[in-house]
Amino acid sequence: MAVTEVTRFAKSQFIPHPMMLFAAGTYEADGSANLTLVSWMGFYWDGGLGITLCLDGDKAVKRNFERTGWLTLNALTREQTKLVDALGRASGPQKAEAAARFNLTAADGSPAPELADSPLVYEVELARQLEFDGSTLYFGRISAVRSAVADAGEDGTAVYDIVAASPLLASQRDYCCLTEGDVLGPWC
Ligand SMILES: Cc1cc2nc3c(=O)[nH]c(=O)nc-3n(C[C@H](O)[C@H](O)[C@H](O)COP(=O)(O)O)c2cc1C
């Protein structure tokens, strides 16, 4: 198999591993809802579970998160691919129109909008941020998690149905997803 050396021509854009795609929900200063596609999300532990989120450049989501101290991360689904694609390509006034096609509602416990039909919603309170050359890495406390596809297991822990969630993933340039045959069995 030929090995391609990607560093020379794709150093900054080459992120081929699948990343789960979320819509970050924030409120603008005028009270309108903003939705931003994000995939650079991870987790950390600080006496409780938190999320890391890297946001680059100058974005409404950054200004809103820093002003209100809150955002929601809403998992997106295969069924929403067309809406997601339209949101991802939109800019200026079209972006608000593309966001308005989603089923938005107010989150229960935080000043941020959420997607009513998302299978997994994190409510996140801003804890810290680190500034880098061109991006900001945010650390947020997860204050609540809601899932339409999780049930209480026998030991009381929530059991998440990844196939029912039908999460939308992003890999470099493509959207992708899981199907039933792709779930291979438990890892513990
Ligand atoms: C698939 C996909 C994933 C993205 N992930 C991120 C991300 O993790 N961080 C980021 O800063 N921007 C990300 N973006 C770009 C933002 O969604 C885009 O810049 C958006 O227009 C910002 O909107 P805003 O200014 O209303 O916040 C992603 C875009 C796409 C299409």
C-alpha cells in the first residue's frame, strides 16, 4: 500500500479521524438563538465531568459563550444531514435562516437554546479558557445531560443507544454515520 505524506500539503486541514458533530446553541445579545456547528470537542475531569471545546477565529458562538457563560452542545443526527449541511455552508443573514429551520427550544437549566429533537444535549457552564494563536480552548462544567435515547440500566446508570441516536460524524471533508451492523459489542 502506498503511503501518502500529507504533512507538506495538508498540515492544518488533515483531521481524518471521525469526530462527532454538535450544534452549539447560544443566545445573542438581542435574545435570538445562534447555532454553530462544532466538532473539536473533548472531555476533562475536575471533580466532575467537563468538556473542552476549541473555537477558532472570531465567532458569534465565542462572544455569546463568554458573555452569557453558557452554551448547549446538541448532538446532530443522520436525519438532520441536509439541515446541517445548509447551516455549514451559510454565512451572514443566511446563517440565521439556516439555524431557524432547526427545532429550537429554551434549555431547562441554562440561558441557552437547545435542539428539541437532538438525541443528546449537554448544558455547559464556562469554567476557564486558554487563548492560543488563532483559537480559544474552552473548559466547561457539564451541568445537565439529556438524552432521548438513554434508559436507566439495572445498576442505575444510564444506557445510551448509539444506533437509535444515529449520530452524525465528520471526517476531514465528509459527513458519515453508524449503522446497526457497525456496533461490534461492549468494550467492558
Ligand atoms: C463539520 C464542521 C465542523 C466544525 N467544527 C468547528 C469547531 O469545532 N470549532 C470551530 O471554531 N468551528 C467549527 N466549524 C466552523 C463553524 O461552524 C463556522 O465558522 C460558523 O460559521 C461559525 O458561526 P458563528 O460565527 O455564528 O458562531 C465547523 C464547521 C463544520 C462544517
